[in-house]
Amino acid sequence: MRILVVEDEHKIANSVKRGLEQESYAVDVAYTGSNGYDLASVEEYDLIILDRLLPEMDGIEIAKKLREQKIHTPILMLTAKGQVTDRVEGLDAGADDYLVKPFAFEELLARIRALTRRPKDSLGMILTVSDLMLNSANYEVKRSAKSIQLSSKEYALLEYLMRHPDQTLTKDQIISHVWNYDADVLPNTVEVYIGYLRNKIDKPFKNRPALIQTVRGFGYKIG
Amino acid sequence: MRILVVEDEHKIANSVKRGLEQESYAVDVAYTGSNGYDLASVEEYDLIILDRLLPEMDGIEIAKKLREQKIHTPILMLTAKGQVTDRVEGLDAGADDYLVKPFAFEELLARIRALTRRPKDSLGMILTVSDLMLNSANYEVKRSAKSIQLSSKEYALLEYLMRHPDQTLTKDQIISHVWNYDADVLPNTVEVYIGYLRNKIDKPFKNRPALIQTVRGFGYKIG
DNA sequence: GATTTTGCTGAGAAATAGCTGAAGATTAGC
DNA sequence: GCTAATCTTCAGCTATTTCTCAGCAAAATC
């Protein structure tokens, strides 16, 4: 699955590239509009992530030109928080979806999955680890058939862990996936949230094995 | 169920495609009239959604030609608000129904359901959740046999919720289904309408459980 | 066994989500 | 055109969530 990222802010471009590669997408990056446009017209991508505001040639224009060229690759447009009003303009130009910056990486992944629509996770994937179940259609979490109430950060963290079962994730990885790229939260915040999750999914089920495990010096894993 | 969408505005075409696929229709899109005509003559569809005004070959002409070819696939014609809604002309050409742009997605779905009329929902599907009943044939809503009067937005919102019982729907999802694609309403508007609905279907029935539930951080669900 | 590092946790300040009354805009009916 | 209903936004309020801090516990290192 090949993805082109057109974004002039290197920080964002690179963090998106790194994250997507970790999810085993093949990623090309263009830091300018014209560069991005050239790549998009020559190469074949499964998805194009396009910053709306770019020097030289902006996102709207690129989208419009690509559509004129009959290139119908799905386009995910990124817009800064202030510029929300122009939803219509962007969609007119041919974008398929919108994401407002700053976004959490997992949110980006969800949109990408929706746009490239792998049958597997269309509408409501159900993740399970042991007797813990997470249903992304209605954001419901259950353990041993008992419903568990989570806040949205807790939910995002749990989903990230459960999408990588038995794999140790460092606090840095967790931060860059669950929080948005310009929030800089302390590693301790992750510890705190792990604590919250344990209170809800491990502590009340003493007769069952604890699912969230600390891998001292490295991070956490579920499984 | 296969549907062909012939529409030159990518924005509309893509958002309709995405929405219908989520409802598990198989959707093909043609961005030009002649392209659409070719597809419609070769492939077998259960429904064709046709923009009335298209470059190259317009909707009326496509409909006429298809009918000449003895292709009787139901046709739903889209017309812009300003356009002379010459119902007669379109219906003469062979269209089975009309929808004026901009439309809300749920409205489109309702027409599609009417045209493809699966025996199941022939003449007005009736949705029920607990003791709440919605009859889409006559737009009547009742709870515990007591009739409830709703405005059209309230009705559209309730129908959307009831068609996805026990599933949490985000404010974004609600906005893009219940409002039309170029309306730019605030999330708070959804909150307000949820409030209106609660006043009418939950508050007056204190002895019964509340049906509309807030799922903090995610959205709302009914059930 | 003392020291350092790493992780856990209770408490609290700051930020945010959701609810609601009210008021301005828009639309439909007459 | 006028009026009434409906639609939408706004501002203020409350409860929850988010995040940091500081002190403690456990493990690793010396």
C-alpha cells in the first residue's frame, strides 16, 4: 500500500512518514506543492495526504489538477484548525476526506483505513485479547461480558495496545500514536493512563490474569 | 445491491459513494455522462443515480437512451435547486424519482430504499426500539402508543439513530448524514437537537427507561 | 546494603465536553 | 407581506477528563 504525503512542515511530514512506515505502508514525502504534484501525476499511489496550505502550489490546487488529469486516487486533506470554514471548497476540489490539525496519529490511521477500505475493518472491527473485547463500532469495551466505561483517551490507548497484542510498545511510541504530534506530554502521563486502565480492566477481575504488563525499561504490552 | 452514480461533481459523487458503501451497497461512479451511459448499458445495476446536468451527455439524454435500449433499471434523478425542475421532462425521459440538491444523505437513502423496495420494507419500513416506534411510510412516531410530533430535522435525526440502534454515532457522523453535504453546522447544533428529542421522547415518559444515551467523548446512541 | 533509576499513585489545577435557556435567522403558511 | 414554526448559534454552567506534580515503592546497579 503506497501513500504520498505532501506537507511543508518537516516535523509533521516526518512523524507521519515514520508512523505509517511502522504500520507497513510505503511512504513518499514531498515538502513542496509542485514536487508533490509531480510525484502524484507520475507515480501510482493508493492514497494522497495533502496539506491544504502549501507554498508554491496549495492543496486545493493540486487536488483540482489531479482530478482534471483523471487521477482519482483518494485524497485526504489536512487543514489547520483555523481554516475550517472551507470544507466545501476542499471537497469541491476533489478531496475525499478531511482531517483537522493537530490530529492524533491513530485518528489519521482510522481515516486512512476508511479511505482505502480493507474489508477486514470496514465498519466496526472487533478486537479481542483473552476475555477482553473492544468493539470499534460503538466504542464499547467488555471484559468477561461485563461492560467497561472508558474516557476517550483511555479508549484510544487501549485500542492502540490491543492492535499490537503481545508487542512491547515504548512510552514514546504510545505518545506519538495516541496523542497528537504537537502535544508534548510527559512519559509519566502514559504511566498515569496505564494506571487508569489497570484500575478498570485488571483490578476488578482479580480471578483472571492481568492483561496489561509492564516491561521494565522498555514499555508496556497487552496480552 | 449494485448502484451506479453518474455525477460530475467529485465532491458529491465521492461522498455518496462512501456513504452508500458504508450501508453496504456496491457502488460504481462515473464522472462523465458518456462514461456513465457506457457503464449503464454494459453492467447490470439495481439502481442508477443520475445528475440531471452533466457535461458531454446530460441526465435526461442518458435516461432516454437507456429506456430505448429497454433497460428498465430504476433511475433516481438529481437536480440542482435553481434548475427548472421540469418534473415532467425528467419523468418522461424515464426517471422514477427526483431529488433536489443539496440533499441530506438520509434523504437519499430513503429514496433509494423506496425505489429498490425490497419486500421487507415495501411501503414504509417500521423501526422500533423498545416501546418507541417510527413508521417511515407516514412519518409517524409513537412511544407507548402515544403519538409524538416532531419537526423534520428532529425526525431525520431520530430515524438515523434508530436505524443504528445500540451503535454509538459521533456528532460528525450525525452531521454528515442528517444535514446536507454543504451545510456547515456546529457540533453544538447536534447537542441541541438531541436535547429537543429527549424533551419529546424521554422526558414525558419518566416511568420508562431513557432511550437516548450520551456516550461521553464519542457521541450518542439509542437503545 | 546503599544508591540510582524506573514505575506507580493520590491529589489537584486546567482544559474540555455536554447541557440548556435564550435569541437571532431562516423558512413555510397564510 | 406578516406570523408562527423551525433551525441554528451563542453564552454560561456543571461535571468530567486531562495532565502534571510530588512522594513512595520496586528493581537494577554499584
